[in-house]
Amino acid sequence: MSLDVETRPTTSAVRLEPGLAADLRAFGARDFTACFSCGTCTATCPLVDDDATFPRRLLRYGLLGMRDDLLASKELWTCYHCGLCTESCPQGADPAGYMAAARRYAIAGNDPTGLAGALYRRPRRAIAAAALVAVAFAAAMLGVSGTAPASHEALFAFVPEGMIHWTGVAVMALVAVVAVFGVVAMVRGIARHEGVTWRTLTGSAGRSLAWSAAWSAMVTESLAFKRYRDDCAEDEAERAPWWRRRWVVHGLTMWGFTGLLVATMADYGLSLVGLRATGTPEPVWYPVRLLGTIAGLAFLYGVSVLALNRLRRVERSVQTSEVADWLFLALLWLVGLTGLLTELSLYVPGGASFGYGLFVAHVALALDLLVLLPFMKFAHVVYRPVALFFHALARARSAS
Amino acid sequence: MDTEERVTPEEPTDARRRIGVYICHCGGNISDFVDVAAVRDAVAGDPGVVHVETTLFACSDATQHDMIEQIHQDGLDGLVVASCSPKLHVPTFRAVARRAGLNQFQYTQVNIREQCSWVHSDDRAGATDKATGLVRAGIGHASLSVPLDPVTVATVPAALVVGGGVAGLRAAVGLAELGLGVTLVERADHLGGAVGELGTMFPSGLAGRDLVAQLVDEVAARPAITVLLETELVAKSGTFGNYEVTLRGPAGSEPVTQTVGVLVIATGFDSYEPALGEFGYGIDGVLTLPEFTHLVDSSSGPLTHAGRPVRSIAYVYCVGSRQPGGNEYCSKYCCTATAHVAVEVAKRDDRVAQYHLYRDVRTYGVYELLYEEARKRGSVYLKFADDEPPAVTREGDQLVVTTRDTLTADATLQIPVDLVVLVTGMVPTANHDLTSLLKLPLGSDGFYNEIHPKLRPVETVVDGVLIAGASQGPKTVSESVASALAAVAQSGAMLLKGQAELNPLVAVVDDACAWCGACASVCPYDAIEQVEIDGRAVARISPTACKGCGGCAPYCPNEAINLLGVTTDQVQHMIAGMAGDVHEEVLVS
């Protein structure tokens, strides 16, 4: 059975938006107007598919002002930012930097609040906003804090567990709503651009294609980086030891973060079913605690190496950095560090003297990270799998 | 290849002439299609031919040296070189003849490359026959050649410069620096021309008006230069080195006459004026490049047009240029000028979106940097197909340019913009009176034509009339100035010696003339006048005014006119040789 494919008729004209290039410059794509479409980036990019226009075509969209096409391009999110294109660009147009800026632009474009755009255009304001939100959370917690026992560290006696819990739930719900709006906007854009309709996905053949695409997007690519390891990391082994390779480091960060999420959920789950109350002291080997500790260490290692690599510019992929990159890394690192130190404070003598402060900082920063998720680089955890889904779907459709 | 390169006939059949013949391979350009050895063998026994050989490259130093040896050794009094076009190597072999002590006009060039091997590459036997005929014609011509000496004339150390733009001003300064007197005439009431209206230019960063002001100061500082404004050249007589020119000033003033050695014509260009409706010309917000440049040059701060801010611009290139049936040439300055103005706009406000809709970008040499800078500052270049030019329309208050972009998967794009700039090129100045007065030839593009773009870039077929600047074709300011300086150098070469040698290949009248005036009526150079000799009215041809075109000779009912170097007898000999009738009686007639 053939699938319904609605491609845009070639005769219909695209209305350009002349301000797009200047907008993208404001999002950090400073050099891309030097591009004269020679296609060297396409020739060197390991991710180029059969149509052989990636990433050149995306630069063209930005240059000309084809905003809808840019926002609706799934290819934008398939890029791993290896930096080969920028290294080989004869015009110094920094295609990789452009792709990163265009992703920021897409995050802002899908964001219904307009907050993301405001933060990306004014990096200093973004730093201030992140700091302010964290301080606000901390102040709120300190405002309701009880007495801090000095003899032993009782964190939830200091800040009520319920408050943290419900604040977390509220923030997550808020973030979820914003993220859903963003994802829906993105899905509609890409689906229209790709000619994918609901009918396409719900037919019997369509359903199996959709499932395999979803598996590929979520598991093979998002969790296991198959294409990166297959296509993009060919020469990385020669340049970096395994413990510094990008996919290992990014994997430890992501898996560590996921492990922490699972541990938190499990902790809450155990208290829900009445097995143990949140905040009950446990030995290190207690399974949930052990998972959290190991995940936390992996996470902190990953983030630290990412930050160090970026700081030392060890790779062509981190030759240039934007405030957006640093803000995301800094928040992750601070959350990880304060968390680990808080845990440490539970086990070292006299830990209570600094444990409470760290704990408040940790919770405030974690909430900060969560609140800003849809507006900062963190949003890629939502948008990238969606784009990868459409990418895998298109591949599957062209193969079938 | 030949087994024996040289053939020397045992006994010359014509004792009167001793002619050497060289047949060139041109490294294969000729010998691949013409059996040069067969040609050599065919003409070896011809009357007057005492030496004939084939040579790989006749123009090579070694062969030139051999020719000189041969001329000395055999006492040759005629030289025939069968090789390429006379345009290429006549000066070369004339020099060989001179160095060998032979009169340079006793050498004959035969073209068996452009006129034979290249056009008959499919027919070796036919090409060989034709080459033989052509060489025989050359031998026939050489056998009647006579020594001729250049005509020497005294020259006036002064020049007339027509046109007070950047080229004319620079030429005037240069001529004065060489010690020549200069009269500079300008039709308008001020100096400066097109450059005088320009703002900053690339790469100097200097404003056109300032550059012109500097040149005007330089002109004013030189007493040898006389500037006449609102003045035109209305008459010219005399011959090279001694032209009498009549200059008519503002209404009411008396025309003045002057004698000058040379004329430098630097009358510039006009800008192409699009027809109403051509790419939307006439719609508010659709400007030509000069109009837009003026808008940018005459304002500062954020760009506005008609009181409204300009946030986006589309440039449509090649308007009026490279059009079949119209101006087919490329004006070659407009791409650069547009890149320059786009950079100026971006410097003022880098958020202005600038779309360049082009056919080909020609920003050569150092101007490549400007093209690069324009792109780096945000200009986007979109190529459109020759047969699918962009369309400029207005939708309500909004200008929209529709085009197709190859680099975006051939997508049809609608670009909403605040301004459309039609990138118009240069067209020849409306100069009909001056052109016909000076009898200057125009190229197919309507600009003045030089003799050779590389070898004689500022000379025209009218001796002593030089061209400079954009009157010759589209040029940038620096190219205009360079051509002005070339005209200065050429004027110096012509005038500083105080005398000049002219080509002696001119028409002459013999006693058979009975003055009917037919020749004078067809002479395009006014070189023929009626004189009285021994009470008889006859024609006299000025050897300095005559260009040797030969136009008069066929009109003479008495066959009294001959063109030196190509006399009637010589032509008949050539025809006979070409036809293969090499008879004694023709030779001795």
C-alpha cells in the first residue's frame, strides 16, 4: 500500500521574510552570511543523505528568509555538531555555529511564551534570569524553613518535603504545558512540510512504520547515538581516549541524569506505597540510594568533562561557545555538584554545618533548571527526538 | 616530416628578382592540415624564387636569425612569409627585413592559417592547393614590390582633450606634465563628469567629488592647460600632427581655432535608462543604480526613501545589459558598484536585508574583496536564469520581486522589499555630431573603437585621434584613469620627437589624371583636393591625410590612381598567381 504523501506543489511561491537573517545573527549566527552555497559543508558532512543538500540548504533558508522551511526542517535537529563543516568551510561561514543558532531560533520559534527568544537575544539577561529564578526559589524555601537540627542532618525538617514536592510538581506541570505547546507547534510544522498526516501514521502500514521510526528516534538514536557512533565519530578514536569521547561523555551525562530522575521517582514511589518515608536515612548500598549515587557520579563526571572540553577547546566541535552553551552546562554542573556534596554531608562528621545550605542551593538550582528547560539548550531533549522521529519516518517511507 | 628542409633551385627563372619564401608549420596549426612540404615543392621553381623553405615557427628568434642570414647570403630583394594573420606578425617580419638591410615594404605576408588551415581542417588536399595559390599570390605581390620610405611630418606640441570627466582631467594633467600644451573642452558648465557626482569609492575610500576636486586643482595649477567650459569641438581639418580644430563656446562667443598635434577624446558614458515598466521601472520605490547611489551618497543615518525607512532592498542585475537585440555587452562596473553601495548600506544599518538577483557576478581583481565583504555583511546573492528574469510587481503598498533560485531547489521566491534597485549599466554618450566630425569608428556596442584592445588600446584608425575613459566602453574609475594615462603616453610618443613617421602605403596619382572629382567625392578622409599643375586641373592626394584604404582607386575612370604597396599591377600578379597562371608574359608585363 502506498502512503499519502502531500508534497508542496513546486509551483507555489515561498514568501520570504527579509528580517530572518538579521534575527539569526541575533541568535548567534554571526558569520553565515558569508556562505555562497558552494556545498563544501555538504561534501564533508557525514550525515548527508541521498538528497545531498544538508546542511547547505538550511543555511540558504536562513540567508533568504525562508522561516517556515527552517523551523519545519527535521534535519536541523539531526546534526551532532561535530564541527567538520566549519573546519572545511572556505568562506569562514561557520555552518556548525549557524546550525546551533538555528536550533536556538527554532526553540524560540516553537516557544509560545516568547521567553526563549528574549533570553537568547540578550545573553546577559539570560544569566541574570537564571540566577534570579534560583535565588527566588531559595528565598521561598528559606522563608518557610524550620529549625535546622545541628546534631544530625534532617533536611526535611529544615525545608518541608511537601513544599519541595508540590513545588516540583507545579513546575513540572508548567514546563509540561509549555513543552507540549512547543512540540505541537513543531510537529505541525514538520508534518505539513513533510506531507505527513494523521492518516499516514494510522494506516496499517503507516502504523508499523511509525513504531519503527519511534523506536529508532527514542532508543537507537536518542539513547544509543547509533548514527553518531557509525558516521560521525570515525576519526574521534584517534584524537581522544575513550573516556573523553563525545558520545561517552554525553552518554554518561544523559544516563546519569536519567538515573537520578529514576532514583527520585523511586524514592517518591516507595513513600507512596508506604515502604519508607522520603528522607529516611539509608546506608549507601541501599538500592535506590546506590542508583542515585552512581548516576550522580556519572552525571557530574560527564558534565565536568563536557565543560572542560569546551573550556579547553579540545575538539573542533567546541571551538566556539555561546552563553547559551555555558549557561546550560553551568546549571547542570551546579545541580550535580550541590547534590553530591549534600549527599556527602550526610556521611561526613559535621556535615550538618554545611549540608542545609547546600541542600537549599541544590533544590533551588534543580527547580531553576526545570523551569528553564523549554527555553534553553535543555529543550533539545524534547525537540530532538521529535525531529529524529520524522527523520526516521522519512527514511522508512522512502525505503518502503 | 620533410626529408629535406631546403630547396634551392639550380637556376632562378626570373633573373630580375631574388625572392625568399618561408612557409610556416605554426607548430602544427598549419602543417596538420596543409602539406607544407608540397607547397614548398610547388613554388620552388616559380619565377623569381631563389630560396624556399619550411619552418616550424617562422616567428621564432632562430628562424628570424636564419632569414637575415639568407637575405644576406642570397642577396634577396623580396621576402614572403606564409604563416598567420598580418595583424599578428607584419611588424615582426618588417623588423626582420629592416635588420637585414632590406626595405621593409618588400616583404609580403601570406595568411595560410586563419584563412586556410584553420578553416579547411577537413580537406587536406584542398587546403594544400589553396595554400599554394595564396603563396603564389604572395610571390606575385613581392615580385613587383618596390622600396618605400615612411612619410615624415612635423608635429605641433599641443593636444586637445574633449571631455572634462575624470579621464579628460587626468589626461590633461599628464599631457601638461610631458610639456605639451593642452586645451580641455567640456560641454557642461562644470568639470567632473560622472565621477564628480559620486560619494566614496572602492578601494581608496575617497569620494568621487573629492577626487575630481583634486584633479581640478591640479589642472588649475598648470598654466599649460586651458579649460574651456560649455564648449564643443565643431570642426577639424588638417592632418596628423597638425590638426586645426574649431571650438565653439557659449552662445554669443566667437568660435576659436587652434592647432594641435593630437586629440584625446574622453566623452564618457550615459547611464542606461530603463523603459517605463521594464522590471517595474516607474513604480514608486523602483530606482536605477545611479539614482540609488545618489540616494545613499546624499544622505546619512538610517536609509529612508520617500520618508519611509528602508529595511529591505532587492537589486536586479543586468538591467539593459547583455540583452539580445539590445545592449549585448556587459558593463562590468555595475556588479562592483552594487556590491559597494550594498556595503555602504550595511555599514549604516546591518539589519537591512539586501537581495542581489544576478545573472553572473563580475567583481574581478581586487573587487572580489568587495563582493566578499558584501556577503559577509549580509547581502544574499540569488542567480536567475537568462530566460527567466525576475518580475517586479506592487501588491498594494508592498513591492514584491518574484524570482526562482537554483540554489534553493529551484524554488519560486517572492521577496517583499521596500526598494527595488535596477542595476543599470553604461551606454554610449549621445555624441553623433562629434563622432561623424572625427570619423571615429564605433564598435558593435556603440562605443568608440580602438585599433587593438591590447596592442594599440587608445589609438583609433584616425591618426592622432586617441580615445580614453568610458567613451571607449564601460570602465571603472581606475580603468578610465589608466586609459587616460595610456593616451598621454601615446601622445608623448607621437609628439615629443617633433616629427612623426607615417605609413607610406598611400594612394598616388599619375599623369593620366584629368580631374573629374570622383576620387575626392568618395574619400572618407578628405585627403584629396583639386590642384593646378602646368595649367591642368589634377587631383592631389595628401600623403599624410590618406589612410591607404584604396577607396578612390576603383572610381578613377583613367586608372590614374595607384595604392602604393598594392598597385594595380601587383593585384593582377596576385590574382594570376592565385589562379596558377604563372606565365612569363605576365611577369614581365
